[in-house]
Amino acid sequence: MLWTLDGKIARDFINAHDGELHSVAFSPNGKFILTAGGYNSIKIWDLTGTEYREYLLQENTIKSATFSPACSNDSTGGHFILSTFYDGIVTFSNLDGRVLWQVGSASLARFDPQGKFIITDGPSGQIRVWDWKGKLQRAFPINGDEIDFLEVSKSGRLVFTFDSQKGARVLDLTTGKKMSYNWGGKPYKTVAFTPDEKYVLTGTRNYMAQLRDFAGKLLMNFAGKANAWNTIDLSPDGRLIAVDSRETAIWDLQAGKILDIRYPSDYPSPITFSPDGQWLLMRGGSIIEDSYSNRRRLLYNTRALLWNWRNDSLQILPEGMSKLITGVFSADGRFLLTCGAQDRVAYIWDRQSDKIEQLTWDGSEIPFHCPAEFSRDGKHLLLASSGYVTLFRSDGRQISKESPKPSEIAFSHDSQSFLSSGPSFGTLTRRFNQITLTERYDLYPSFGNITRFNLDGDTLARYTHENVFINTLAFSPDDQLVLAGCSDGIARLWAAKGTPLLEYKGHTSTVTWAKFFPDGQHILTASADQTIKIWDTHTGQERATLILLDSTDWVVTTPSGLFDASPGAMRLLYFVVGLEVIELEQLKERYYEPGLLAKVMGFSDEPLREVDGFDSVALYPVVRLQLDTQQNLLRIRLSPRDGGVGKVSVFINNKEIKEEANPLKFRGFQKIRDTAMTIDLTPFARYFLADSLNVITVRAYNEAGWLKSAPHSVEYRLPA
């Protein structure tokens, strides 16, 4: 697909190849698109989606392809194609599809961005440099294993490589110097050199980005979230949110921040608060000191444990309950149920008598996703297997079985009914163990169907929304409302009798978790878009969005633009209005609200400030630059927006040469500013570097003078 910058689909290249698409690229002039996919097919398209050419270059599956850059070897760029194939062949071909040369024993290839040469890997981890005619210029033995990743800096001087045996290296092609070090052995997905080529930013397959110098020293760590927010729970008093983000972190809604205590993990873990809110049931393992991340880390396994987050103490669950994928407490905290990951067995632990019983029933095995819930009165247990929802007494005796192919379940607060999402059903009654079971069989596909049953298996109500999957279910505290988190990014609310009431819209991906706050006035949702949102139950209005950058840094925002953030997150923030990126400091005074979350939730006596939303921000004009190198003139064009036209500042190599390039002028009795101006660069020749590329930068202000644009730059080299 071809997208515009505002997120709209401009062209859809349907069935571009017969098979998987492996690579896409723009031509240097931006007029053509290259796609590589299927078995061995390369296609060139224009921007209207019309196929221009197709090539079949090899008999093996193509891996990647790209256009040549604009350079001395190709004046306008895009006249040649560099391709790699899974059989270890690299080809260099023209636009007629003719292979000009090829090399073997290579699976990775890059053009030097300056267009001087081509770089490939080689046998035994070699780095090889070729000219455009296919002649080998130099070969650098790395003395390692097969290279898994290769990237070239913008100047073409440095090459980053990674292999599973030797780790990461940076090779200087001008000197042949190799800087070898092990950066943790994590497979790299992407790498970028900083513009000054002093540092390298790496992105790995463990949701981590890291900035390092060439000695391998870690300068900054950007830890991403490992998965969607479905490993989350709300404490019984509604004041704490526990979230697993590589570490289990606890968000204090009253304090409006993440507590300075956390438990390490390597993979997402199911987490559940105990009824008293002091313990978290979670998956654990062995803690080690990790020199790679300079912090304690959990060696992943499925062992279940209880973590007392108040005093940072641990209690390992008894043998037999160790393989945790799902766990729930009874309302009084006495009973604890866990479902295992490998043996697919459920256990009930009586914490008072320390007795453990294995749960057995007539039905299919427990699925990997194992919804389970105790009734509030402690008399019943609801468990979803891969075939049925089964109702047990708390002593483990099966008493009823409902709803084939369930996906989610929830008990009412009065313990007299429960919800099950799944197909719509016909009815079949049979006898089992002297108990009459009412089973339901599938009538039509299980999209958006929720059924409410009483404890005898009778249907009380149905809640339906077509063409969505139900990911999570909840009753309101008074049992008068039913909440569902859906696959289309919307949480939906029904009256208990089945009448649709509200839709909570704001997430950009599937809603994975949803729950009412204890007072019923707010709803908490989590999504695969990696945000957590708080909503007004009765109006459907979003109150706040919680963003967890890692287990330490966080951001809270409101729809009006108010925000609060941790000090670490504050350094990473900026505003976006439409497609405009605005520095944080320019709008911080207007929108920064310390203690925002506590004010939103009513834990603070301070009122929430009312501010104009982002749609009222008085934006600066659009800036367009044109450089006339023959006459040394810089032409500036301004297109006013709602903020009008203010002053214009001009810089050469970061030195301000004109603070006010667009002064106020009188037109009659009215003061105005021009929307077009020309700057003669000749008087500022002393600021230009004779032997380097110079950068001329312009920033434009809104009419009020309090908001300025991002820097707009053009490059300029003095004539010889």
C-alpha cells in the first residue's frame, strides 16, 4: 500500500506478486516504486499503481531489491537494481532486466549511500567492496560466523555487522580497523548511525533500542513494551494498576505516578491482585544480575509465585501449581486457582489448609488461554476449556457445562449469573453424573455474541455486535451493565437486559482488557495499541490516556492536551498538531499539569484546568525554501495558517545571521508582514565553510510570536 503522510491510503497494490512481498523501495526521484516478491519477481510501478516493468532474475526466491542512488555513477539514480536471493546470489542489473554481473556466497548487499561502491558479505563472515562493474576492490576478513545483518553509514565510511558468534562490530572501510565487541548477542532488526557517525542506534528483536558509542558503551536505553496490554489488573480498591512491561510495575492513581518498586521479567506475565491488594499472582523464575542491561533480570519460566509488592517479598506456590498461564483468587482470598502451560491442568489451592486439589471434569483440555473466575460468594468456579464453559462448586465438583467454544467469561457480582462470549446456540439436554446439563451447540459463527446464563444454565439475555471478536467481559458493580472489549478497538456497553448503550472509541487497535472501577463511575481499558485509557462510564467520554514507556517512565494525557510525565519521559516528549512536530517547551506552560491523574480520578482537591484543545493552536505559516546558487539568493515563501505570519529567523551553520528577516511594514494604517522574501547571502560569506557542506536554516513564527516552526534547511556548497 502507498500512504499519504496524514495516514490515508493513496494506492492499494492488490496482488502485486503471487506470494509474499519481501521488499519495497522508492526510486531516488520519487516517481517510481520497486517491489520484490513472489518467487523471483521484481516489479516497477508508477505512483498511479500502473505496472511499468517486471523482471524474473533468478530461479531462486528473491530476498531484497533496491534502486541505485543518485551519484556520479548514476546521475539521476534509479537506473540499476541491486538484488539478493536466498541461494546466496547478489545481482546487479539494469532497468531492462539484464544482469550486468553477479557474485555468489553473499546474502546481504548495500549500495554505498554516496554511490561509490557496493558492499556485500562473503564467505566466513567477510565484508567485500565492489565497484559498479563488479570488480572486487577490497575484502575484509572478520573471522566470524555468517553475517546476519549489515548496514552502511551515510558517508559510506562505516559498516555495522552482526553475527551470532562474534556479536556486533563496526568496520572502518578507509582504515580497515575493526571495533569488535559483544553487545549482548541480541539479533538486530535495524541499525542507524548518528549524522556525525560517532554513535550507533540499534533496534533488536527483544523490543529494545539502544544508543552506543563504538567502544560498545551503552549511552541510552529505549525499552519498548513487549506486547499488547493484556497483562494488567486493577486493584480491588481501584487505586492501583499493575502492568507487566518487562518488569511488573504498579501505577498509583492517587499519587499519579509509578511506584518506585518493581519485579523483573523477560516475557509478559499474567498478573492478578489478591483481594486485599497486597499480593500479586504472577509468573516468576530465577533473578540474576544482568550486565547487559545493568539491572536485575528474571530468567523466564512459567513458575507461579506471589509477590508482596509492599515489602518486596516472594512466596513460591506449592509444587504442582508451578506452570502458570492463568490464576485467580476467590473473593475472600482463601482459594487460588492456577492453570498450567504445558500439562494444561487446573489446580485449586486452599491457602488456609495448604491443601491442593487437581481439577478434573468431563470436557476437553484447558486451552493455552484459560479464562477462569470464582463467584463473589465463593460457592462456584467458572472455567473455560477449549470446548465448554464449565461451572464447578468451590470444592471442585462439576455441576454444569455451557456454551461451546467460549472465549471469555465473567461472573456477576451477586453470584447468580455469568457471561460467556462465543457462538449463538441451539439447545441439547442430557444426563451426566445424575445432574442435568444444558449444552449449547453452534448455530452460526462466533462473532460478537455474548450470552448471560443463570446457574441452572438458562439463558437470561444476549448481547450481540456483528463482525467483532470479544476479548474481555465485565459486569458493573451493581450488575446493571455489561462491558465488552472488542477486536475493532472499541469497548461496548449494554444494559443488563441486552439493550446497547454506549461505545468507548479512542483506541487504535484491539481492546484486550476492560474493567469497571469499584465505584462504577469509570472504566479502565487496555489495548494492543499499548495505551491504557480511563473513560466516564455514563457519557462514554475519554478522561485520560496512560502511556507506559517502560517500567520507570510514564506519560498521562487528556483529550484537551493536558499532560503529566515522569522526568525521564519529559526529555522524550514533543507535541504533534496534525503533521506538525512542535518542541515540548513551546507549549509546556500551556498544557503541563502536575498531578494530572489524581485530578482526573478525583483523588485531588485541586480542580482540573480548562484549556483550549490542540485544534485551537495558532500555528505558524508553512515554510518553503528555494536556493539560487548562481546568484547566492535564498527565497522564502510563507503560507499563512490560523496563527498568521510573524517574524522569520535565518541561520547559517547554526549561527543566527538574521533575527528578523520579515519586519513589520505599514500598508496604509495597517501593520503587515510579507509572505515572500529574498535574502542575499553574499554579505554573510564569512559564515560559510569553504571545504564543507553548509546548512542554511529558517524558522518562522506565528503572528503572536510565541510559537515557532521546526527548522527548515537547505544545503549549500560554495562554488569552486
